[in-house]
Amino acid sequence: MEDDYWAPRESFLPPIAELTVAADLLAAAADSLLACNETQARSYIEAANIPTLRAYTRSIASQTTREIHRLRDFPEIRSTIPIVTSGPRQPSPASARKIYRRDGFRCRYCGCRIVSPQAQSVISKLLPGAVQWGPLDTQLNAAFYTLKGVLDHVVPYAHGGTSEPDNVVASCQPCNYGKGKFLIQQVGLSDPRLRPPKVDEWDGLLRVLSLSPTKSNPKIKSVQAKPAAGRSTGVPRHPPMPKSVASIDDFASSFSLGNRRNLDDFLHLIESLGDVGAFYTIKKVLIVKVPAESATIDALGIEADATVQIPWWIGPYKREFRSFAERLAAALPGGTAYETEKMWRVRCFGRTPSISEVMHDPEAVRAAFTALKCALSGPSDWASVDRPTSVLERCQGQAP
């Protein structure tokens, strides 16, 4: 019995029935969007927000347990782990697309259907407020939280694994975060590359890309012109409005006078950064965006309680974001920047900073955005950006 417990298995837990139900509901939502039926699409997405999925994902991804992860040590393997890794941290966007298609938009570990990150982004833009998404798992739509596609390094990057297609597989969020930095031998998973991918009609909902808001498509106007009956999302239903005073007033209605002044000063600063190309959008969160080579990163998000999440979303640009995080942390009272597996984060006295604390030194904020743009522009510019060593010293030993 003990031997069976430690024997290799394909995934951390057997896939639950709700994974199939959620994928079917999201597929129905995508088809409703293509039919220009926003009300029905919202209904399907709401139905897919199944609490059991959130509990399933949390049990695998939030902590390492003996019962689920079955972690064991392999000293002979640990001794071969290189100290330094090289090469890109993630596959290129073109390579990523090929990997998802190769794997049939299914998790190569548990086999569940996954959703293309691009498709989720388009659905979120077409249906503002429908896809719940926040910093806590309780603020996430359970279906997208669990089924959003992630690329997993079978041999982790931290262990010397490359981002070449033969070392990268499509994965669901639970399997990816549950495996984390561990080798498959350490958590008792069999090598997913030894099982052929299942490729069928499932497209990861990529069919909604024909409705992408970045394209001129008459269907967009049809979808957005029909709000759900009896429902108001309270979210602007149009593209970014950097200078919409009314939307700023709505967003900052609960701010104190001091925080509102700091917000206005901050937004004026952002608008003055012409060379950086920074801009902001307002939905439930005010997000400051900076164009990058293959995406637009969300450098920070200001929430309705005047706190500032740094960063909001940076995708594959962790290395480039480091200078920005360190410069802001150096300017904050009690500021620290610390590294996680996927990003550099900023805290103030160990908590999320407020807009007033971020604006403690406006010129430092300006310098941080300039440094970020330099880092995103290329290696030569990145090399010329000075990083404040005092922050590095303060970050030693810091944890999220």
C-alpha cells in the first residue's frame, strides 16, 4: 500500500467532474458571444463560477501537503541542479501558440481542457465585469481561475530547464502552481511528454479572437450595444479613456480629499510621460499600462480603497520590471522590493502601499517609469539603468 502511495501518477488529484462542466459552460459563453448574445454569455460565465473548482485549485496550488503533493527528496538529483540558469524565462509568443496547439489546449498532466489566455483577455474586454479577476482567489471567477492555460517547464527553469518546446507543456493553473519549482520526480508525477497529447475540436476558446476589440469588427458593436437586462456592471463599456474626468470621479468617489489630490497628481504625472507611452484605463481598478514588445504590461493597479498593487500584471517581463520595483521601493517610506517566482513586488512596511505613499516622491515615480521603458526597449538600454543597491540589501530575507 505504501509503495502504491509513492508510485508515479499523472496528476496531483484525479480530475473532478466540475472541470468538464465549467469547460462546457465557457464554451457555451464563447458561442453566445459569437452569436452577439451578451446576456446569455454572461449567464454561462456566472454559472461556471463553481465554488468546488476554487476549493480544488486551492488544495493543489496554495500549499504543499503530504497527501496531495507527496514530496520526497532526491539528493542525487538536487546535487545536479545548476546554480545559474540561462536563456529566456518563457517561450516566445509564437512558440507559445504552437505549444498550446500541439497539446490541444489541454493540461498535459490532468488532461482537463484549458482556456487560452488570449481568449480570456478578449472575453474580459467584451463583457466588462463578467470575468471576476482580483488579487485574491476569492475574487476570481473559479472557472477561469482553474482552467486558464499556463505553460509549464517539465524540468523547471530554476533547475536548468530551457524554454524550448520539448521541455514546455500546456498546463492548467492547479497543476502548474502545484508543481512549482519541483522536479516531477520530487512530487511523484510521471513525465507528461511520454503520453501523446489529445487533440480534438477543443480550441481553447480561440474562436472569440475574431471579436477582438483590437480589430475593426461589426460584431463588437452588436455585442456591446446590448447590456444585460436589469443589470448594471458599473464599469465603463468602452476602450481606455485617459482623460475622462467623469470616470475618474466615479472611481475615486470614496477617496479621502488627500488621496484624491494624490491621485490627480499621479495621473497628471502619467500623462506627462510622453516618451514612456504610459496610459491608464479605469474599470473597477485603475490600471497604469506601459507598452512592451509583445504585450502591454500593467505596471500597477490602484484599487477603490486607494491602495496600489505593484505590479498588477507583467507577464513574461519579470527581469525588465526589476528596476521599476526597486526604484519605487527605494522612494516609499518603509518600502521593500522582493522577488517571487513570477515577478518583483513592492510593499510598504510589509503591506500594500497607498496612493499617498507612492506619491511621497513624485520624481522617483517618474524615474521608475523611465527606467521601466528603458528596460523594455532592449538590452543596451537596460544595461544603462542604475539600480538602487540599498533596496537589494533591504530585500534580503523578505518574503511575500
